[in-house]
Amino acid sequence: MTTQDGQLEFVAGEVRRILTAIKRHQKGDRRRAFALQMATVTLSACSTVLLGVRVGDPGRQVLLDIALGISALVTVLAAWDAFFAHRSLWIQASQTVLRLESLDRDITFYSVGLTEGDGPEPAAVREFLDRLDGILREHHDAWAKLRKREDAS
């Protein structure tokens, strides 16, 4: 095994390791975004129903208090969603995953095309590493931009 073989394997391994980690975060952000959205909508609907229910005076106050509590909870959930921006993080991760999958395919395609005894070209290995670094830099920059925007809100 040549140095370039080892370097190509290293880059390919890094791509797959990072891809796995980002997919895990992407899946979590997707679930959290969906859960927060559904909880907010469901609780808002419940609050509306409770405010419209016609009951006598003793029960009415209890329903109003419950509706008030639910409305406060909706506000907290909306603030949570705005602060953590799970939907935006999910979309950003989806873009990064797409780019990493493309890089992984290109590395695999390149590796399959090597003949027995031929090592990868050092320039090709360097290009793959540079692409990986660029993808990670853009992923981080997009995350930092999102955080900066959220902190300003």
C-alpha cells in the first residue's frame, strides 16, 4: 500500500464518518422540527376549543385557566423553535449531506477506476481532501450565520 492509497482511504473514511454524524443530526433536527410544529398547532387548536366551549360558571373559569396555560406553553414552544431553529438546521444538514454523498460517490468511482498496482494520483487525493474541507467550511459558515441571525432576533 502506497502513501497515496492510505491518504485516499483516510479521506474516504473521513467523508463517511462525517456523513454519518451529519445524517444523525439531520434526522434529529427533522424530528424535533416536526414535533415542535405539531405540538404548537395542536395546543393552539385545543386552546381555541377550550375558549369556545359553553359551560356554566364554575366550569368556565377552569377551562379559561387551562386555555391560558396552554397559550403560555405555545409561546414557550414557539420561542424554543425560534431559538434552536431545528427546521433551518435540518435543511442546512440536508444540503451538506447531498454534497458529502456526491464526494463519496466521486471517491468511490475514482477508486474503482484504479488498476491493480496503480496508486491514486496525489493531486486527486488532495482535491478530494480540499473538497471535503470546503464542504465542512461551508457547513460551519452556514451554521454560524444561522446562529448569528437567531441571536440577533
